[in-house]
Amino acid sequence: MVQRRIGIFSQLVPPKAAWTAENVPDQTGKVAIITCGHEGVGKETARVLLSKGARVYIASSDPERAHAMIDELKGYTEKDPIFFLMLDLANLTSIKTAAEEFLRNETELHMLYNNGGIMVAPSEKITEQGYDLVFGTNVLGHFYLTKLLLPVLTATAKKLPAGTVRVVNATSVAHYLAAKEGIRFSTLGPGSEGDAFGVARRRLGMARVYGQSKLGNILFSNELAKRYKNDGIVSISHFPGAVNADLQGYAGSFMQRLWRLTGTIICFILAGGDWEGLAEEALDDKRHLNAGAIRDEAGRNVERRARQRVEPLLDAQPRLPNPGQPDLPHPDEPLESTEPTKVYHRAITSLYAGTALEAGKLSGKVGVSSLPNCS
């Protein structure tokens, strides 16, 4: 696999994938945990791993959606070893309970996907232990979960060839948005609602609060790779590309649709990547755009203007290569394809980092700029 560095714009509009879900090796006998695996990138990753024979644990704070997704994937893949693990990343006590439950059921762990996260939260929102909700969920929660699972990860690695056991940490190109000094610790807490930490977060701004959490994911991933290299653990952080990852958190439905539209506009303006993949994501965004009316009059006006500018681009899909590409389901819709490994581009980087044999040599690497053309 030829590797090359990819610039920021190519990360938003990635080149055609040189590695796809069909390339995922057989996963029979392997065990995976995927945080927030009931939606978005996590769900697609779970679908492929399950179809390839892995035992998959969906760690989620939403039992209803998680169980619905598990039933869906069981029917779709005709494979049974997929389980629910109650996990609230914003509550360290819940994380400890989840790790203990997993260890009661399993003696090995081959893949830990630190996939969950939120993007938007009011500055006064905090975790159960008083930390900034975004950083607490995206970074501290995954750090604590990984720490608790390190004994089983290292024990598994000792029995297997080098590079087999992976910790895959989801990050984002948004790490560029962090403050000049990197992580501004005055914003993290712990504290209570409305205290000085909340004021510091408001001053930092929503984008930088999210950006510093993604920088935190990278720093944690790199340090894990350095400290546990001799124990056989591979730690990779990855940015899946400009995909609809379902992590807008506290953003309203209008803002979530506007966010997806903005990403689509950027991709079409840049006009230089995998148009087949962009067509799939554009169709997905169009379905969200048509999902329901917005009550707020100002919101309707903004959406109407967005429709006028964007829908001609979305409707231009027949002029793109492979105009017969099937209309793929949104991850929250039933899966009807007869190809268990057919996925959106959103999960390819995640799957590569966790399963590709050559990725076992990429411990400590960051994002799509350090991975092959697979986003």
C-alpha cells in the first residue's frame, strides 16, 4: 500500500479509496468494543466487523437505539455475536461499570474503537464529575475506558503476532481549531455549572472547545502508542473525512441539517475527489434536508436559501461517474443491500486502522494524512 501525505482540503474531499470494506481480513475469533457504536461511523464499523466474524460490543448510553441497531445488524448479517454494553462516556462511574461487565464476559480484546463523541454542547454543560462535557466525553471518558481495559489488551497482545491488538481513536481535522497554546486547561474543570470554567469555555468559543478535544484525542493516542509499544498495543488516531458522523450533540435539528449542507457545499466547491463517494453522502444529506419542516420562520428562510443553492448540485448526481450507483440507506434506516461489506466512505478509515495488516506498523500515526488513501 502506497502512503502519501494528504493536505487539509484533500481530507475534506478525499481521493478515491485504494482500500475498501471488502479488504477487511477475516475477523473470526477477535473481539471488538465500539463506543457509541449504535450510529454513524461506529454503526458502519460494527456492521463490517460482525459480517467478517468478530464478536462486537456496542458501548452506548442509549439502550433503546443500541438494541434496535443490534437486532437490525443480526438480521442483516445473519450473525449473532453482537452485544450491548451500557456506557456513558460523561460519567466515570458508568465507564468503570462497563469495563467490569466486559471483563466478566471476555478474556481477550483485540480492537478498542474509541469512536464516540459530541461536537456541540452549551458551555455550562458538565460531566457527572464536573468536567467540560465535550472534553470529558471525547477525551477523559475514552482515556479512562482505555486505562481500565489495558490489562486485557496487553494480555491479548502477548499471545498474538505484533501489531494485532489495536486502539483506534477517532479525531478530526478540527484539531486545527484549538487555541494557540493547544489545550486550555482553564476551561476543563472540574467545577459546577456557571462557574469560572464555564465562563472560560464561553470565551474560548464552541469551535475551539471542540477543537481542543480533538487535539486531546491525538495527544492521548500518540502517548498510548509510545508507552505501550513494547506491550504490543498499536494506537492510531484517525479522521474519517468530511462525513455525516451523527455527533452534533446538543445542536438542534435545523443546525444539524445546516451543518451537513455546509459540508456538502464545501465538497462540491472544491470539486476534486471521489465523486462517487460524494454522491452517496450528498444523497444522504438530501434525505436529511427533506426529513421534516422547521417551525422557526427564520430557520425556514435560511433553509429555503440553502435549498436553492444546493439542490441543483445534489440533483446533478446523474452527471457524476457511475450514475447507476444505488441509493444507499441512511445509517438509521433499515439495511437492504445484499452486500454485507457495502458501506459509506465514513467507516473505511476506521476499519483500515483497526484491521488492515499493514496498519499494524502505523502506531502513533495521526489522521488520514498518515494513513493510505482510504478515507
